[in-house]
Amino acid sequence: MPIIEVEGLSKTYRVFRKKEGLLGSLRGLYRREYNEVKAVSGISFSIEPGEMVAFLGPNGAGKTTTLKMLSGLIQPTAGKATVLGHVPWLREDAYRRRFALVMGQKNQLWWDLPAADSFQLHREIYSIPKDRFDRTLGELTELLGVEKLTRQAVRELSLGERMKMELIAALLHGPRVLLLDEPTIGLDVVAQVAIQKCLRDYHESRGVTMLLTSHYMRDVEALCDRVIVITRGTLVHDGPLAGIVERFGESKLVRLQFVGEPPDHAELSRYGEVSKLEGPSAAIRVERHRVAEALADVLNRHALADVSVEAPPLEEVIAKVFEEARPAHDAA
Amino acid sequence: MVAGVARYARMLAGLARYTLAREMAFRGNFLVKVSVELLWMGILVAFYKTVFAKTSTIAGWSEPDYFFFVGCFFAINGVIETFFLDNCNEFAELVRTGDLDFLLLRPIDEQFLVSCRKMDWGTAPNLLMGAILMGIALAQKGWTFDPARASAFVVAFACGVAIAYSFMMMLTSVSVWMVRNQSLMEMWWLFSSLVRYPREIFSGRGAETIGRFFTFVVPILLVSNVPADVMVRVLDPWMVAWTVVVAGASLWVSRRFFHVALRSYRSASS
Amino acid sequence: MTPPDAALPLPAPPRPGPIRALVKYARIFRVALIERMTYRGDFLLGTVLRFLPILTTILLWRAIYEGSGQTELGGFNYREMVAYLLLTNISRMFSSMPGLASGIAREIRDGTLKRYLIQPLDLLGYLLSARVAHKFAYIMMSFLPYAGLFYACRGYFDGFPDATQMLAYAASLILAFAVGFYFEACVGMVGFWFLEVTSILYIVMTLNFFISGHMLPLDLLPQPWSGLLKVLPFQYMAYFPAVVFQGKVRGGELLFHLALELFWAVAFAVLARTLYRAGLRRYSAFGG
């Protein structure tokens, strides 16, 4: 029995088209034109209890909109969804007591008060029994190493510490479903790892179901075993993470600037997938463990003016590949 | 039901405690707020003292009666400002930034959280100031205690607060559709100008119709008029009954309106 | 608000000529104007609500005159009183500066003021052109409703005053804008020394509501109050333009008060600039 079921979920926004110039804006006072923007169009998937699923896709693909519909913040234009047997946008208390949404870019704690005070308020709002509250809070603060910071005003905390507090606030009531939108955005690697560890431990001990969007492949690798890829509001891939990471997560983008005539396409293809070959410059996607070997080989054979090795923005690469593959898939 | 009320009362007390803690962290601010309110009361008194130096009645209200009315308005407005005004004022900003998300996620009534989230302790003394002014006015009038009038006053006062709150909630809800709406504080100031004067000033050609419109159709005039009326002028049971009905109905309508507005909320993502 | 850099895509040369500077501020003006027009629903609701206090004020004063049984209070008969109160709304339309002082104080507190130090853009000049745009749009948009209001209330007026008086009225309004702008700018500049400016501002504005003559003509107050308030700058933000229109101030007295109004405008302008300079020195010394 799936814990999250989504069928044909769509969200269309009506956006006021602002006209250019002074005259346009004057006219806008009396007559307005609107554009229809499809943020999400007909997404379907289902998630079993205890799964940890990543939502990937470029900016504006509709990930956050989907999460917001699942948390009941906005109403879909069409389609159905149930989470824990509830229709999210009815916002029943019974549902809201059993899930949590964490947004990395926003804070829900009271800025001028110590986090502990916000936690107490949560206890009231969620009606958490005192003993359970104390126990959970103790566990979480220890897990995240912030026992000493809960009495400090939130505005005095660092971004990483604040995010940990946000996470604690979201987990205090023991949600069965956890929706995370960019939980580690802007954090340093140490804080990222701490948050990943906390989420993993929490998942192991409570078997919570998690749905996460992130720009960091590391989050996805550390936490999820299934990936849903969304581009332009449609679902383009739903499957295990393993294959995807092998295909894209382990590659680097090697940019080469040759002196004089570059080698031909066939020769470069031996190192990896050639993504660009123009004049003296080329870009090749090379598997991580083969980068050193490939570079040495190229240097042996050719004179190079410049070399750079970059990590491609993975989720965008993934989305792009799936998007490119889609017309072919649709035709088949 | 009882457990629910107790839970919300507990939560309100908790919220009041935390806002007080915060307010005390910025004590200077708090003191300034209180002094602004005192100043405003002083200006009102100076204004009506100036006016009553030239006349003995305004629309049939004698000086002490009129000052009782002013005190009553001040107290009702104090309650509104302490509990709701700041929260409603922030609502537009919550919609604009999308921070309303967090209030909607809580397993608790959205309207409660939106309108009672923070308490503005700086305006809490207004209730006291209004009460003092009412007390002085009653003493000058030589008012003798009358349990019927006093209890009718309490009922009408509570209903006045409820009606004012409902109208404010509706003005607040509108900001879902009009993102970046000008300060609700200002709108409320303009709208509540209807509450600031006795209903009897709506007399004569045309004005009487407007007065009836704001008594029976958009019954905002009941807010401070009925409590002041029952206390120092006529105790009209029908008017009190009408006020109770209106309070209930306006609470219901404003709640529906708020929920309709929430359905249009887009949750801006930044 | 659009930050100034959005309106100025190109870096200006180090010493712009007067024409360039004018073009620059004209562009800011245009952007601010377009921005204002976008929020029409807000604007309409605001305009409708704005008429309620006018209505209740007229009714209140009618009740006061009826109660007193007199035809004149403080030299104003009922019709003149209503006309006066309507006219103070016009004065306030020019002299009120919502959000000006608190905006300056916020820029100081948040450190966003730095952009005026980096860009070749003067804070007061920028704020002035933005404010003129805001006022212009506001007055343009309220023209029709106000024209309707004054037409509906034409019974309270005795026609238009003669050309000289109209000229004096226009001058008093423009000066009212200048006094209002520079006075609030001064209050905002206090933010360099005192963080909680908004609270002082509340006190000042609350008091101003009464002592500018917005609530009632200063002549109704007993001496020495009315005499004192007529020397202070606040009366120019509401009382003075209204009585100029009504022809209650004439001849030498009119000239004297116009000169005094100009004096206050210049005095506040100089004070604002001095405070700004001193504040900036302090600001850069402490690193914001």
C-alpha cells in the first residue's frame, strides 16, 4: 500500500503579462492580459512507506510546486494525490500532524528568540506529550551536536546551525512523511554531512518516508535510492539511483584547448563522450577514474594550450539528457 | 470542545509569553509605542476639549457621554491592536515572501495562527487608558451602578470587538489577491473612521441612509456605538440583540472569506 | 523598490553634466511611476477607503455647529470649516511622505546605504526624484476622484479665488512638499546616531497630525497655542495652504508667511544635507 500516491497532478498559473513602457503600464490599469504557465502538468508516481526518493530537475521544472501541492500549501489545477491516506490540500489537522516540510531557503523559527522557545511552541501546536518531546529533542540535539545552542537567539546562529534547528523543529512531532526542499542549500560541506547523517539515522530508527529535492548530488547519493526526474513540469524518469550515478555522477567535463589542428572526433571519443568540438577547443565527458589516464595520453600525443577539468552540474545534466531522450521515447 | 478551547487558550498564553519576552528585549521600542498611544489619547482629548469649549452637545451627546464614547472606542481599538492588527498587517508580507507556508503547515486553525500569532504588548495599555477615560466620564456624569446596563455593556463590547475583528480579517484576506497591498494599518485607520464617531452624526438628507447602510448592511457602526449607548444613553435590548446576531454572522462570513482567499494563495518560492 | 542600479544599466562617467544628471533622475522617475501603476487593485481600494474619513469628518462638524447653535467658530462658518478640512487633504497630499524617514533609517541600519557611496548617485537626489514621481503618479491618479469629491462638495466653496491667490496657493503647496520632504529626510538622517528612528517618527507624525492643523483650524485653539503653532514649520504642511486658498491670509501677511515657509524649506534642506554629510563621516568611520 503506497504512502504517497500521485495521479495526473497539474498546476497552471495565470500570470499577469506586464506591458512594456509607461503607456503599457497605464493601459494595464484598465485591461489586463494573462499568460498561462504550466508549472506541473500531469505527474503520476507512487511511493511506498520507508522509501527515500529524490526529485531532480533543473530550476523551474516544477519540483517545488509538486512538493507544495503534496504539503497542501497550494491546490492543484487537476489531478489527484493522497499522502498517508489524506488529500493534502484539505489540510486536515490529522494530516498536518503526521508530515513535515523543510525548506532550506526559509526559516520558520522565531528570529529573535532562542530555538528552545520555538520548540516549546511546537510542542503546544502539535500537542506533543511532554516526555516524548523531551526524549526526541534530546536525541535530535545530540545527533546534530547542537545541545548547547538551543538557548541562543536564532539570529545569532550560523546558517548551518540554524538549518539544524529547522530540521529539529520539523522532526519533533515524529512525522511519518518528510518533504525536503533544498535542505542543504548554501551550507558548507561539514554541515551538509551532519544533516545527511541526521536524516539517515532518523530514517533508520523511524522508517520515515522521505521525498527530497536538492542541487547537490552528494545529498542524493547519501540518502536516496530512487530518483524521479522532472523537466518542464513532466515526469521523464522514475527509477533506481544506481544506474544514473554510474552514467553521469562519475564523469568530469574535460575542456581541452589544442595548439594547432585538433585531433578528429573518433580519436577523442576513445576518452569519453565528446560534447563539443569546435576549432581548436574540445569538451569531453570523461569518467572520473579515467581522467588522469586520459589527460596523460592526450598530452603525450598533442600540444595543449590550456586544460580544465570541471564537474558538470549533475542534476541539470541528467535533466537535459532525459529531455533530449524524450521525443525519441515518445515516438517509440 | 472544551479541550479544544483549553488548547487554544494555552497556545494563546504561550504566544503572549514569547512575544512579551521578545518585546522586553527591545524595551525602548515598547516604551515609545506606549508613549505614542498616550500622546494620541492626549490629542483626542485636546481636540474634543477644544470643541466642547464652543458647544455643549455633539449630535445629542453631552460632554461626559461623548468622552465615554471616546474611551469606549479607544478601548475596543486597543484590544484589536493588541491582538490582531500587527498580525493582519504582516499578512501581506507573509503572502509576498511565501512565509505563510509555515503557518499553513501547522495542525492548527490557520485563521487563529494568522491573526493571533504575535501580541502587540505596546498597545495593550490602550485598554486601560480607554477604561480610565470611561471611568472619568462616568464619574463626571454622576452615573450610578446599574447591573443591567453594565452587563449589556460587557456583551456589546465583546460583540464590538468581534465585529471589528471580522471586518479587519476581510480587509486582510484581500491581500492574497492584491500582493503587495499597501499597509493594512493605513486601510484599517481609514475604514475605522466610521467607528470613531457616534452614529447620530449620520443625520439629515442622504447621511441617514448612509448611517442605516453602515448599521444594517455593513454593520460597522455597531462596534463602539452600541456599548457606549447602552451604558450612558438608552438601553435598547433590540439593538443589543441585533449586535449579537451581527457579531456571530460577521465572524462566520469573515471566516468563509478568509478560506476562499487562502485557496488562491500561490506560495511564492524565492 | 527597484534598486537604483536596475534603472542605471550603464556606469555614469565620473563627472556627469547637468543634462546627463537630469536624464538619470528622469529615468528613475519613470521606473518608479511604472511600478506604481502596476498595483491598481490596491490603489482603487485605497482610494475608496480614503473618502470615508472625509465623510465622517464633514458629518462630525455639522453636528458640532448644530450643537453649538453658532454660525461661526474661530472665524470659520460651517461651510468654510468643511472647505478648510477638505483643503487640508490637498495640503497633506503634497506634504505627507509615507515611508521616507523609515526608509532612510532602514538603509542606514541594513547597510544598503553603501550603494550610494559606491555609485555616482546622491541619496537625497535619488529620494527626491523617486518621491516626486510617486507624488506625481498619486496626484494624477487621485485627480478624478478628488475632482469628483470637490465637485460634489462645491456647495461648501465660494468659487475659485483670483489669479494672484491661486498663484500663492500653488507656491504654498510646492513649498509644502519641500518642507514635508526635507523635514522627514532630517528625521530619517537621525538614524545615523540613533537606531530606533521609526519610533521617534511615530511620535513626531502623531503630534504633527494635530499641530499642522489637519484635525481643526489652528484658530480654534486658545492663545497662546494658536499663535505659537502658526510660527512653527508644521502649519505649512496642512493649515497654511488651505487658508491661502480660502483667502483668509492676504497682502503683507501672505507674503510674510510664504517667505517664512520658504525659509523653513531651505532650513530643513540645509539641515538634511548637513546631517547626511556628518552621518556619512560617522558611518564610514565606524564601517557601518
